[in-house]
Amino acid sequence: MILTGLDRLLLDARELAGRRYAFLGHGASVTADGRPGHLALVATGTPPTLLLGPEHGYHGIEQDMIPAAGGREPWTGIEVVSLYGSDEDSLRPDPETFAGLDLLLIDLQDVGSRYYTYVASALWAAEAAFSAGCEVWILDRPNPLGGAVLEGPPVEAGYDSFVSAFRTPVRHGCTLGELARLEGLRRPESGLARCRVWPVEGWQRDALWPGLGAPGIGGRPWVSPSPNMPSLGAALVYPGTCLVEATELSEGRGTARPFEWIGAPWLDPVGLAERLAARELPGVTFLPLYFRPQFQKHSGTECGGVQLLVTDFESFHPLRTGVEILFACRDSSPMDFRWREAPYEFVADRPAIDLLTGGEHCRRAMDEGDREAFDRWIASWTEYEASFAAERREILLYDGPGGPGDLPA
């Protein structure tokens, strides 16, 4: 039986009695029996005083990079404060937000990728709450990509942003609670070491989301944590195909398969699939297809591209696959391939691809068509992955391969 931090708190909610608290959650903050978290908290008799909503809004209504409104939550009438507005300052709540409160509860479902913005929202809110004199409890949830495998380069100095707020590999293999502990260790002045983490019961770090079992026999169904993360399939490929956001290719937003369908009007689906197949990437095949996005990039226009079919997630490397897709698309149509030039998550002075990859190596190698430099950059990840594995050892909460008992002293 898998019990999240929220489930464990609700089993005996007496610790909430008499507390005035804010709840930072969203549509995926659900209980084991399928109740929205804020409604389950109201049912304890000690309801939240304030709700905080991350990017996409508390109920996950808004698309990416669209300001989310506050107001009153329709089912309860509780005030909602948005942590994603129209400028960068809106991402960090003022400590005054927590005036009159003594506790912040955080329950956000992360998807195990550095770019996903909920970790930044959670930890920045926690720092503001500590500044206001509140306690912070993190109600932990499983990492749907598991916690044993790491993948990706570091964030280099000068490339931090909302999508690269903390120094981790792209696939970081941690839960939200573990990342709070890590940042507390790195920055004692943040107060994050004082976060009380309610761990997940029954989860081991080598378990992927399918390993949690079928609903009704100890497992948990997938609940979309954001509008374009409708399925586990999208989450599995997201560490790689999120990079497509930094180009003028479609990452499948506006279709039934966001992040699983990649394409553009100028691409030849069969040629692209053949080019990718020649790379012999493990655990994935590429299905040539056409699709027509109904909104966002290339809305209403037929696009040629590929669908990623993950055949073996144990051997699949999502980030490696994502950067290979970019290189293949650029090679397939170098005159048409373009990087995103519009501001990205409130940053206008650095390319979106550099923010996502943590530096300029990927972009420079691709712009120069330098396959050797590109391969050297990919090979360089291994050293950083090993150093991060060693650094995170003392903050890990869950056993299993890669866990606290699985590294040499």
C-alpha cells in the first residue's frame, strides 16, 4: 500500500488542530481514495486558511507561461494566492502572504525533471514562510521516474532560472522532500533544513509509477499534475522532449499526445524516423506520423514528425533521446530549424535552450553542426551524475538501488 505524506497526515489529523495554515497544492494533490487534498483537509475540521497555486493555477486551468489568477476557490470559498503571475517577482511570495499563519503545508506532484517548475515554487514558498515565522511541512509524493537513475548535465553559473533553479541533473531521481533537504544542506541560511518531511510509506526509490500497482490493490492512478502532462507516457519522455519548447518545432501541445508527438510543417516523418532509428537509442522506437495542433505552435497546420514509443523504460534515456531528436531535426532541415527567440519563463537575455540544458554547449554544437562536440557534451554528463549521486546521499529518505544504503562509504 502506497501512502503519500498527505494520506499519512489525514490518518491522524490531530496535529492540525488549532493551526492556521496555508496549503500549497494543485489538482494532483489527491488522497489514496481520490479526494482533492484541500477538500480532505476541510473535512478534518481544521481547514486551510489560505490556498496557494503554482504555475497553471490551483486547478490546473492555465496553459504554460499564462498568468494564473487568484481569488476564491469555488468549492470552499477559501482565498487563493497565485504563485505564477505576469512577472518574475510573482514567483516568490512575499513573507506578508503568511501573516497571521503558523504553518505551510506543501503537496505538489513533481515529475522528476529539473525543468518542472513545482519544486522551485515549493521551496521558494517555504523560504518565504520561514521568514514569516511559520513552520513548513512537505507532504511527499513518489517520483514517477523512480529515484535510482540520474541523467543530465549541471546548471552552470549564470544559467539559473525558474526552469533551472537548483543544481541537479535533468533527471534528478529525488522527491520534493529530498530536494528540500538537499537545498537546506547547501544553503543553511534558507531555513529549508527545518522543513518537516512526511515521507511516502511503501515506496522504494527504484519503483517507477507503474510499479506502484493497479488502482485498488495498493497502487495509485495517474492524475495530471499540469494541463500537458495527461499521462504517464508524457512524464516518461518529458526530460527529453521538453527541450523542444526551446525551438520552433511543436512539442505536441494542442494535441492528444503532448511531449510524445514532435514535429513541424517542414519535416519528413519517414526520413526523421529513419534518421533517429540509425542512432540505435535504447528503449525507444520512433513512429512516423502527421498531426495538427489545435493551439500553440503551428496551430491548425499539418505537421510531420514522430511519436516516441517507449518500449523499455529501464534502458530508456529520455534526455539523451531528446537531444538526439533536436540534432536529427536540425540535420533533416537545417534551413528551417529555429531556436525560440521569445522570452522564456520571464527570461529574455538568454536562449531558452541554454536555460533548459544549463549552459550553451548543446546550442553551440548544434549551430556548428559539430557532432563530435555534441557527443563530448553528452559523455560529460557521467562525471556530474556520479558527483551528484554522492552529494545527495545523506539527504535521501527512501531505500532501494541508489538509496542511502547503496553507495560506498
